[in-house]
Amino acid sequence: MRVHQVVGPTWKPRVKDIAVLVNTSGKSLTIELPTGCFRLEPGCRRMIDARALNLESVKRLLEAGEIQWEPYRRGGR
């Protein structure tokens, strides 16, 4: 039987390819992504592929002021 070993991450993004979403709405949000639904709790921040900022579901929440995005910075907020 063949054993697979994990060598490292399959996606090695550049810093500019990452965005941080922040839930500013005060309520739990469900964001629809091509890979499935993504839940973002109030006050939470999550890293995503920056291309997701172009999705209609994300644009709608940004325009409504329910989420904000910021560029990812290594080593902290």
C-alpha cells in the first residue's frame, strides 16, 4: 500500500494575493464562495484569496458595510 506524505502547503500565496475580511456587522454572516459557504462571526477576521473580493456575494456585503477588507500584513494586524 502506498503511503502519501504531506510535503507542504499546496497553495503558496504571495502577500498581495491575500485579503483579510472583517465582520463589522455585529451578526453572524454566511458568505457564498465557489467552494461552499463561509461563516464569519461578529468581529472575526479571516484570510481569503484576494480574488474573492470580486464575487457578487462579497461585493454586496462590502457595499452594505457589513464587512470590511484589509490587505494581509505578515506578522500581525
